[in-house]
Amino acid sequence: MQRLSSRRLHTGLAVASAAILVPCVAALGDVGAGAADAAAAVAAEGTWFKMDRLPLFVMLVVVGVAIIVAIELARSGRVVKIRRMAALDAVDEAIGRATEMGRPVLFIPGIMDMTEIQTVAGVTILGRVAKTAAEYDAKLEVPTSRSIVMSAARDVVQAAHFEAGRPETYDAGKINYITDEQFGYVAAVTGTMMRERPAACFYMGAFYAESLLFAENGNSIGAIQIAGTAEPSQLPFFVAACDYTLIGEEFFAASAYLSGEKVQLGSIQGQDFGKLIAMALIVVGVGLSTVAAIVPGEIGKFMTGFKDLIGG
């Protein structure tokens, strides 16, 4: 009997709690506010698009169409020119100097794995460096901090030797995995630099605290140094200590510059078109803001409407 009473007590408490938690929806009408029937069905109305993001969507569509059109024009035979990059033009000079001095060429593809886009760009540039080194019969050394990067670098360098017509000079032993530990890798590479004194050093990839350590050691041994990275915090160190530096997007455009591949060239041209649109909107917005600040009134209202139009 006691168990039955206890069970009824728990049931009563549960019913009371549920009654307390029943929502009460307030409906606003012409007369005023009133309590709506709690049993009435309430449904949310969704929309397909978030309209405050419409300008961004339009911009993405325009840039996407521009990229596709530019790629198709490049495939059809239209000449696409990329601004001359002194850093990549100096590749032949640096490797030629190493060959004349009888000293090796050192290529460091960053410290991140192949999941990092900067590492992919660095390995792409490695192909060009390896081909030139094979043609000049220069010794190329590629220490890596990731095993997968080592495998990718070996494939790229081997293909470059075949392309240069000198497959017999390929030496997989010059492309090694050292360690995943950041400063253990730095210690090993800088030690190699001091012992073998390479005449040309390439730093292409994602770099962090080790960037200045590499660049300063290379500078101390008198090597020609060419660097490229998209890490803003490390660019000042490379600019200060290296002879040539690929800054930001130059680094990613380097593969198209070196290969001349139509799809990559067209993609870069389409992206440049999108940047021109963004620059034009910024200039117009700044101009209208200046005028609105000087001459308030209707111009200020027009400026507000323009900001809303472009999602400002």
C-alpha cells in the first residue's frame, strides 16, 4: 500500500510539473495582446535564402563565372600573362651558382603536412627547382618534417629528373624525413647547413618560429636565399634575411607562373577580376562616405542605401 501511495505521489508531481511547463503564446492583434490557446498548433516559417547575405552571394556568383570564362578563354588559346616574379627568375641563377661552386642546393618545403595548401604549393615549386638542378647536375637536398611530404617530394623530384632527361642522377637518399618535432627538425637542418654550406637555399611552404633561424643561418654562410610563404607573421623575417621573397598570393601563383598551365592561368585571371570589383566597391564606398560626411542630407541617405546594397 505504501509503494502504491508513493507511486501515485510521483505521478501527481509529474503531472503538476508538466502543467507548469505548458507554454503560453502571446498573440498581438489590432486590439492588443491576448493569451492564445496553448493547444493551438504553432509553426515556424522558414526562408530559402538569408537576404542580408544576398550581396555576398551575388559577388561569389560573379567571381565564379569570371573564373570559368577566363579558364575557357585560356584553353581556347588566348594568351594569359602573369606579372614577372623576380624570385622565380632567380632560380636558375641560384642553382647555377651552386653548380659552379660545387656546393649543394637546399630546399625546405615548410614544416606542415600535405593537408596544408602552402606545403602543396611548395612541393609544386620543388618540381621546377629539381628539374633545373638535374639539368645543371647540381646536388639537391630536401629535408622534410613529415613522412608524407617526403614521399611526395621524392615522386616530384624523380619526375623532374625524367623530364630533364637525366633519370640516372636521381638520388632518393637526398630527400629524407627527419622528425615531426619542430625544433628538433630545425636543429638537424641548421646543423646540415653549417656543415655542408649550401650555395642556394629555398624556403617554400608554411613556416613559423623557425623561419628566422633558417634564414639567419643561410645568410651567415653566404647562400642565395629564395623564400615563399603565406604566413603574414613570418614574411618580415624572410624579407629581411633573404635575397628574394614570394609574398602571400605570389607564392600560390608561382606554380602557374612556372608551369604555364592553362587552367591555373585562367583561374588566376578570373580571381583578379573579382579583386578589381572589390577594389572598385571600396573606392566608391570611401568616396561616398567622404561626401556624406561633408554634405549631410540626401547624400547621407543615399550612402546608407548603398551600404545596405553591398552588405556594408
